[in-house]
Amino acid sequence: MKLKLQETLDAFTAELIDSGKIPNDIVKGLKEGIAEQVASGRADLALKAGKPAPTFTLSDAEGNRVSSVELLSRGPLIVSFYRGVWCPYCNIELKALEAVREDIEARGASIVAVSMQTAANSRKSSRENEVRFPILVDAGGFVAAQFGLRYSLSPETIQLYKTLGNDLQVINGEDSWTLPMPGRYVIGRDGIVAHAEINPDYTQRPEPSDLLPILDHLRHRDAA
């Protein structure tokens, strides 16, 4: 039986720790960083359901401009904010979203992923994860900030990421050392957020198939 997304993520975490690929002191530091993020309350400041969604126009990995207003003129929009191609948890989620993409599109909705990474790294994300929905470049994280998701990494986390070879200055093409909290939004055709999932613990991700009943509800509402 195929594992659910969270089961896959949990298995990846267990294998990563058990294999010793990452030293125990770094694992401890990463866990402490997650705990700090959870305790910070930053997720409470993120955009919630029932609020108007910011509109945006961003370039995809190939340089084409993609407008949220234009996509919403066709149907509901799912927006998934993720950290980047360097994050294995994000890559696993992208594949899980791709697995339900046709079901999403069959309900008249569109899906886009948004990351602060450079276009070259977004192309790498598309290629390696075999996704067929647009991966948009949020240079500097301005759209993530509008959704209340962008945050600054602590000095300790920055050093851990550098030790792991994840230099965000190179990956994102700017030196702010900020990231978006993983977030997944469903925006109705009226521009209002119908559903929001934000978790400051990047190892925890909601099941993509849970989006389908939400889209069914929006379709029935709009048809009424």
C-alpha cells in the first residue's frame, strides 16, 4: 500500500537519523531550530482562511510571467510555498502534489509552487521532482512576506545550514538568510483564502488529497 505523505516524511527522517549521514550534534541543532520556530508563534501571524489573498505576478522557472489574478479567473488556485530544492522534505511534498495534480485540475483548479530560490534551482526542482505545475520564483521572498510566511534564520541555524552545504546566499541569489515557512493555500475565485495550512515544523506536511474535498465544496458553491 502506498504510504501517505506524512508517513513518507517520517520514514525519511528515521532513515536519515539511523543511517548516521548527519552527525548527532547537527541533528540536535536542527531539532532545536524547529522547536524554536514552533515556540516563536510566527505561524500565528501567517495569512488565515477567510482573508483576502494577496495578488501576485511572478516568473516561472523558464521566465514566463504567471499572474494569480489570471489563474483565479479560470478557477480556484492552490499555492504551495516551499523552502527550495535543497530541502528533501519539500521535494517529497512536491512529488506528492504532482501525484494529485490531475485530480486538482479535473476540479477546475490550478496549482503553483512558490520558492525564494533562483530560476536555475527552480528548473532543477521541476526536473528532479518531475512536476508539471509551475514553480514560481519569489526573489527576496516578497510574496511570502505578504502571506506572513517569511522569517529570518537564527545565527545558529545559518551555521548549521552552511555546515550541511546549504548556502542560501547562493541558492536564493541574495543575502537575507530568510525562508518561507512551508504553507499551502486554497484561494477561491473570489480571491478569499478558503483553506490555509501553515506549519513551522518543516518535517510535518498535510496530505495533498485533503485538498480535493475543499475544491469540491468551492465548485458546488460557485455553481449554486
